[in-house]
Amino acid sequence: MVGVVTNHTKIVRLSFLLKPWLVLSPTTQMIYFRIMSYINPLERNYPNPFYFFTATILKWQRLFDIHKHKDIVISSLDFMHKNKRALISGFVIMPNHIHLIIMLNPEYSLASFKRDFLKYTAQKIKLNILDTKQELLSKFQSTQNDRAFQIWERRPLATALYSVDAVKEKLDYIHNNPCKSEETLALSPADYHHSSAYFYNTGIKYFEFLQDYRSLGEENWSGW
């Protein structure tokens, strides 16, 4: 135990190298977070990590200027919430990309979330384009052999967040996105509708799937 206390910084650094292996098993992942909470209490404030997730439309095209496509993303997030696959504590839908802050059910992997969320939204967006603006679909022809069209850029980004401070930092970032984009989409974060900023500013839920990250500390965690 003395070695753990006096050398916890080295152990924390080593743990980051081991994480790709640890996430293979939800049980092992939970054990890891339990151990790390004693080694470095500042690293973990939650029984599971949050993820800062970013997905971008192919070639940064502005598909989310079409309101229906925003609704498709909202519908998918609502499904993830109602089916207890993910808790959504933050989001913003920009014209050509989205940011999410999510906590996944321990039995639902990050790879599964990426696959299901991106596949569902891509299919629904493609069908809407076919119904309304077929000429637009030519801009999304895929170079991959496994599909004719591609809506999202490959390899979306997901960064694990282990502390309240890390979640708050990313939440502030995504809420300010509409105010700091190349074109000002809103004068203040709470003015932008397709975002969780209004919820955190007023406590009013326009989007039922939203869960305040501050209510998810281990001391009042109710589980899945």
C-alpha cells in the first residue's frame, strides 16, 4: 500500500496505457475505476466515465441546415435514453457536426454506440434526402466497397472524461460552439435551440433525454 501511495502518479500514467485492454470487459472496467478512485481520487467522480463524442458530416457539408436531419439525431438520442443504452448529459447540433457528452450503460460498449447511432442516423438522413432533395445525394457517394453512400466521416472521436471538472470543461466548450463558429449562430449559448445550454441555464427540459451530469455522482447513483 505504501508503494501505491508514494508512486500513484506513475501508476496513473501506466493505467492510461492499459485502458484499451481494460475496456474490453465491463466488469474489469468497473474494477479499474474502483481501484483508481483510491489511487487517485481526483480521476474518477462517476462509476462509469463520460465520453465526449464528436461526429462530422462527410466533407463538412452542412446537412444539419435541414431541420429534419436535426430531428433524426434527436430521435436517436431519445431512443438511446429510453432503452437505457446511454445517458445524455450534453449535446449540440451544428450545421456540419455534432458534439455529445454521454455515459454508456456498462453492458453497452462504446463501439456499439458508434455503430448503432451512426448507422441509424445515416440511414434516416439518406432516406429523407431521397424523399426531398435527391440531387443532394450525389455529394455523398462513398468510395468504400461496403456502401453506396456515406453520410458521416469515418472514425468519429470519443474522449473519456473521468472527473466533474473534465465534463464541465467540455460542456462549456460545446455550449459555446454556436457563439464562436465562423458564422454566429447565437448571441448566447442558451439562445441556440439544438443544444443542452438552455437546460443547464434554466432547468427546463426541451429534450426529455437530457440528464444533468451533476446528479450522477456515485453517492446518488441509481444504476441502470
